[in-house]
Amino acid sequence: MRYRQLTRLLDQAKLSPEKAARELGISGMTLRRWRGKPSDAKLPELYRRAAEPLVRRLVADGLVHPEDPDAAAAFARSGGDPFQKTLLSVGITPEALEQPDAKSGTVVMGLARIGADENRQAQVRSSQRMLERFRKMSAEWKRRLDDLALVLRSEAVPTLDKLVAFGALFYLIAPFDLIPDAIPLFGYVDDFIILGIAALYFRTRYPKLFGARAAPGKPSAGSP
């Protein structure tokens, strides 16, 4: 990530220099010096890591578009994307998403492992604006997201099972996908399948929670 990319994102979000500096853990004077750096000067990795949670929050709050290339630069890591490695390690692979009926059990277990992280749970809770934008994409997006929201609110669902919902929602808001979201529509297909697998899991396991809407369907890609 370059200095110019970060300062442009801060300007786009209309974040005051004082607040931005505090969130980055630097002084206001340091941030002002950054604005004078050459346009091609790279931000040191230490500062890029400090900028990552700030940029993530700006995306979650709707102040920065999730497909903004400058935002993507804040999440670029050397040596490969660790979250993508996590997905692969828990069985959420491109092959599993191509066969959601056959691999749904593996994906559900993987989502529970992802959702067990308290920091990820906190990010889901703080990303309601982003989730609301996804709800508006179509009636089926809304249904799947509403199902998971109901699960998280319900006292009838044990905490361990709620980890699956947290994992699915974190997968949706995380800026690291097996299919890049920068590809219109197609980029959201894997997100849509993940939500479908999680929703079907809960509808099958807790039919009374969903009442008359509990008839299960297949976790196919559908039409995002």
C-alpha cells in the first residue's frame, strides 16, 4: 500500500486528521508528513498493518466502497492472504463451493471454526451497515441474511451453533474471497452459496424457529 492510497481513503471517508492519527497510533504531525510523500512511496508494512483495521471499519461503515482498489491494497499481505489460507485449512475450498450439496457438512464445520474467533464476531456486530446493503441486493439475499440474524438473536440456538452464523457473516464482510468481489455479480456467488449452506443448516436443525418458512431448499448458487 502507498501513502497516497491511505490518505486518499481518509479524505474520501472525511475522517479528521486527529481521529485518523489516533486510530493509526501515530501523531498528527506524522500523518501530515505522509501527505507530502511522493505518490509512489510505499507505506512500511508496520504502518500498513496499523491501517488495516481502520480501513476495514471505514468499509463496514459504508464510508469506503469494498471494491475500492486502494482499500484492497490495505489488506494485501506478503506471503499470501492468511484468511484465505484459513478458509482452505477448514475445508472451504473452491471445490467445496462447486459441490454445496455434497460438501455442506465440511463447510458448516469450517464456518464454525471461523466464527469461533471473538474478534471476528465483533467485526460482524459492527458491520450492520454493510450487511444491510447486501440485504437490498435481492429477496433471496434478504431471506438468507434474515435467517442468520434470527439465529443470532434466538435463545433457542446454542452458542456453539451460532458460531456457524458468525462464520458465514464474517466470510461475507471479509475483503478476502476465493472469488474476487471486483467481478460484478460473479464475485458474490461464493458469498451467496456460503449464506445458503448456513441458512439451510439452521432451517433443517431448528425448523420451529422459522415457522411456516422452514421448508428446506438446496444451497445452490441461485441468482445473487
